Amino acid sequence: MGMVDIAAAHRRALEATCKTVAAIPAGRWAAPTPCADWNVRELLNHVVTGNWWAAALAGGATIAQVGARLDGDVLGDDPLRAYERSAEAAAAAFDAPGALAAPCAVSYGPVPGEVYAGHRFIDVLVHGWDLAVATGQDAAIDPGLAAECLEVVEPQLAMLQGSGMFGDPPAAQATANSGPATRLLTQLGRVPR
């Protein structure tokens, strides 16, 4: 991941997204998001599920060992608490000694924990922006986090764009003079606000 302390960047992205989750208005859970297939609750469920997967796989579990226990709704009656618990578990898993070098048995792997942590960093940060946009919050991404995320994204941009997990980049591309958040969001198929 180059010069990025990926475990620390991942933790900061989790914290930033937590602030957005905490401020979701009660009446916005069914609102559409920039992710066309998910409303706000469904998108948050995706992030929380991803956090629990990260905690399990970075902790040495296999997909088979996790099985179906993370299928369906993992938010329950307290989505904020569900997010907080999953975020702490995911952060702790990547902070553990040796976790970034250990192989993670992800669906596209195995890959080193450092690679998986980078993918979780992207997912949490960008979906935090998606949730902020969908719920009418300030969607500004911390420029430092955006710059670190770009360092993770750019070496694998073609693979990420071809994965189908992100929208097509908008016709109006960011320029080299655009800020890191604008470049990041544009490259990952978002239209910065």
C-alpha cells in the first residue's frame, strides 16, 4: 500500500463514517442512495456486514467457517450500535499483530491482510460519502483520507472499475488539479457534490 498506514487509515474511515451513521435522520432509512441497488438501510447493512466479514477473515476464518451467519439484516433495531460494534471489530482485526501480512481467505483471494484492509478502507470511505449524500448531510471527505485512499485506488483502478462494484466514471472527469476527494469519487463512478 505504499506509504499509507492502511490499518490506521481504515480506522479513521470507520470513524468518519460513524459520524454520518449517527446523524441519519429517522425518516431517511428508505431513501435512495448513489448505489442504485440499495436504499440507506440496505447500504448501511452492506457496510456493517462487510465489517463483520473483515473481522472474521482478517482473524483467520474462512468463508466456509463464517457460513450464512452474516446473511440478511445485521442491523436489528439499533443500526448505529450495530455499525459501532462491527467497526470496532473490523478495526481491531487489522490492528492485530501480523494481521496485515497474514493471508485472508476472501472470495477473490487469498490476499494479504494489507490488500484486504485497503479494499475495506475504500468501501467504508466511499459508502460513507454515499450515505451522507443520501441523507442530506455534509458529504465532504477529509482531504487527507481521500489522498490516502487514492494511493490505494490508483494502482488497481482498472481492476476496481472493471469489477462491477463501482459505477462507470462520469463523462465529466476530474482533472489533475481537482482535489483528492473529487478525483477519488469520480474515478469510482460518483458525481461529487
